[in-house]
Amino acid sequence: MLLWVVNKIIKCITNLILKIDGADLAKVPQEGPLIAAANHVNFLDAPVIITHLYPRKTTGLVKKETWDKPFLAFLFNLWEGIPIDRDIADFAAFKQAKQALKD
């Protein structure tokens, strides 16, 4: 329930401040493994993708420093973000990502 509420609020906010092409998002299959690679434009990329693909289970690799900010930590814990250490070859994060594709 909390996930639904948070996603609805963020989706409404992003729809108000951004131009989002819902027709293209509707083309994304709702089931099965999927790797989406997008140009990282700004900090709103992940919230837009995650909330607009909901209820599809969506996660992603997130820089580990994100968890230093309480609100972002809350969001990415809710969204089951996978922390990645960008200073090393973080094989543990990629193993988690591989498992997420199987789940």
C-alpha cells in the first residue's frame, strides 16, 4: 500500500513538471525480465521510470551515496534499489541485478 501511495504521488508530481510520453512507456511489457538503458539526464530519471512503469516490478542500480540522504534512502529502499559502489568493479551489485532479472 505504501509503495502504491508513494508512486502515485511522485507520478502526479512528475506529470505536472515534466513532459512524459506515456505512449512510449505503454510499449514496455508488464511481465518478464527487462533491461532498460536510458541516458541519465538528471535526478528525476529513476523516479519517472519506476513510477510510470508501476505496477511492473522495477529496480535499478543506484549509486551507494544515495543512501546518505534519508528521503532518497527511503525511496530507493521502497523501490528495492541496488546500491552500487562506483569506485570499484562492484560484482556484488551486478549479482543482485542478475537475481532481480530472475525474480
